[in-house]
Amino acid sequence: MCIMTSNESPQHLSERVLSAIDEGGITPKPRWQFLLHEWVVWLFAVVAFALGSVATALTLYITNTSTFMERQIALSPLDTVFEIVPFIWLALLVIGIFYAAHALHSTRRGYRWHTSWLVVLAIGVSFAAGYGLDAAGLSASIDRYLLVHAPLYQPLTGFKPIHWMDPRSGVIAGTVEEVGDDMFVLRSLEGVVLEIHITPDTTIHGFIHLREGLPVRVVGTSTSRDGLDASDVGPFHGRGAGKGPSREAGPR
Amino acid sequence: MDRCDGLADEEIMTQVSRDRELFACLIDRYEAKLRRYLKRLMPGLGDDADDVLQEVFIKAYVNAQGFDPTLSFSSWIYRIAHNEAVSWLRKKMTRPNTVELGDDDFQTFATSMEDNSDRKEVALVRDEVIRTLSNMPEKYRTVLVLKFLEGKSYEEIRDILTVPSGTVATLIHRAKKHFTSIYNVHHDE
């Protein structure tokens, strides 16, 4: 098809386009720019997936390690939820999922997938990888590292070590120093030595075998200033085992 | 244009950055199709059609190395044309008065729509179809034009509009419903 230019000479569109390309010095964008864009988008997706996975792992870890004792301390089920659930990690999990889905949608063929499927995929990958990280023990290391090195992390994740070192409330965590008949001696995270009595009603969680050096957490009833009748004894993989006073008292 | 004989669009596209003259073949192959598409999509286009088309092909040239040869070149260039059309419409802030629909186009459209709708009892009338299409929202007019005038498949429309296949199906369904409701109002007047 011919068109008329300003000087009224017929010109094919192809000629006109090639002339415009020549006159404007237009050149194709180099391939590396497209590759770089694609790589950046995928890198963004990977970072978002990593954030989602770590957030899942930390949410699981903190919830699991807190449930045992926080339930004893909290006044109501609602309080328990607020004590146990690490909302900061939940928020980061949501952000990770959102950005992962967004990044996947921005890939070259991401538009072919409905956003809801991309969100489901992001949730699935974050949860699966998060469970893996938690099972591998990485969440405990990350949590401990952040408790020691990030000052804001402790209040943001509701870490209240005092809760785990309050025999009068019936909760204590520490290391087994000596095991006797129906009792054991515990050195708390603060270094206080307590005598823990095991009764027929005591539940031992986690199939642990009490031995010297074992980190445990105990829930029970205070019998004296330095004694406790245990109702629950479980392994302490707890938060803060390597922080502050616990560094001296704890085995880790 | 002998140099392009036997070469697929996608093959030409992979060589354009090294051999610019080959790009003229693609322009010649797609000029008429895209001009027709743009005029169906943007009835108020008029004399701006050449400028818009030129911009479409220049953008295709600039982004030649970003073209994925595993995708259809046709869908890719239609996508650029569509984006340019939407951008032009926004810039001009115009709403079309009437779409351009030749007799052949009308026959194609009417047959496809009647085969694909429940309203078979009344034959479509050309002027009313034009009026109805002109009054439809741009997103619905686009899918009807692509499906029933350009004859594009769901996959091609998906790649042109960069939406999932399911969304294409939904858009077409809603567009047909919208078309029928507006058409019936016009027809009953």
C-alpha cells in the first residue's frame, strides 16, 4: 500500500519506516538488555520465594517453641494467639508471596497463568521450602542469630525470655544438671538452680530421655522458692538459648 | 522481496538486527492486516493510521532482539499494535463514532456471531452491528474483532492481549453478551 508524504510523492510504508529508522539513527536494543531484564525478574522471584520460605520456617519454629509455655502464661485463648503467633514473620510471609506471584507474572510468559494460580504456587513453594528449612534446623539458627544481632527483632517477634524464667508462674527453661529418682536439677536460662519433681501426672513431651546437659522446658506448679512439681517437660529448642545469660547457663 | 521467499516471519525476525532490509518484508506482509485491525479497533483513527503503523513497526524493530522465536511473530506484532492503539486512544481521549466494517467483514462477523450466540431468530443488520460495536467498551470490542474478524485463536488472543486463556474465554463470553444486549436495544428502537 502506498501513502502520500508531505511532498506528495507516493511511498511504501516499508520505505517510510526504514527511512525513519535511518534518519533517527534507530538501532535495535541489544539482546543483553532483554536478558538482563528477564534475569532481574527471576532474581526478584527467587528472593521473594526465599523470603517466603524463611518466613514460613520462622513462623513454624517460633509458634512451635512458644506454644508449650506461652499457653501456660497467657490469660485467654486470644492472649495465647498474640503471645504465640509471630506476626512480623507472618507479615513477611504475605509480602514474600505477593512479590513472588508478581515477579512470576512479570516473566516472559507469566501472563499465561492466572494470578490466583501464581499465588497458590508461591504459597506452595514457600510452605514446602519453609518446612524443609525448619526441619533442617535452619530456622533455629536464624532466630538465634537475629535475637543476638538485631536489637529490634526481639520486641518485633514478641520474645519475652522472662516468661521462660518465672518459676512462680510455673514455667522455666534451662539445662538438666543432675538426674535423680523422680526429680532432676535444672539450671535456668538465668543461671538459677531449681529442683524439678516428676510426678505420675507429669507428661514428658518429645520422647526425651532426661540426662545431664539436656536443654528442657518445664511447666508445673511452684512448691517452694527453688522447687517445682512438673506437669509437662519437653525438649527446649527454645528461642534465646544462646542469648544473654543463657549463653553461660545453656549448653549451646 | 525475493530474499524473503520461503522464510517464516520468525526466521526473518531473528535476522533483522543483522540485516535491516529484511524488515521491509515483514512490514509488507503485515501492513494491510494491521491497518485493517487498527481501523476496526480505533474507528476514529483516519489519517493517523499511517503514523500509528509506522510507530508499531519502529517499536518492533527496536525490540527485535527481545522477540522470542518460539512464539508466533503474528501474535507479537499484533500485541505491539494493540498496545499502540490503546496508547493512541488514551492520548487522543477520543471515543470512536463508527467502526469501519466492509460488506465482507460484516458477513464474516455476522456468520461467526450467529454461529456462536443464542440469538439466531433475527438476522444481524450491518448498520446496527456497526453502531453496536462502536458503542462497546474497548476491551470487549477488541476481543470480538480479534476473534470474529481477525479469526484469531484463543491462544493467539492470549498472547496478543497478554492475559490467561481463561480470561480470553471470559472476555469473549461477556463481550458477546454485551453485544447482544446493546444490539437488541438498537434493534428494538
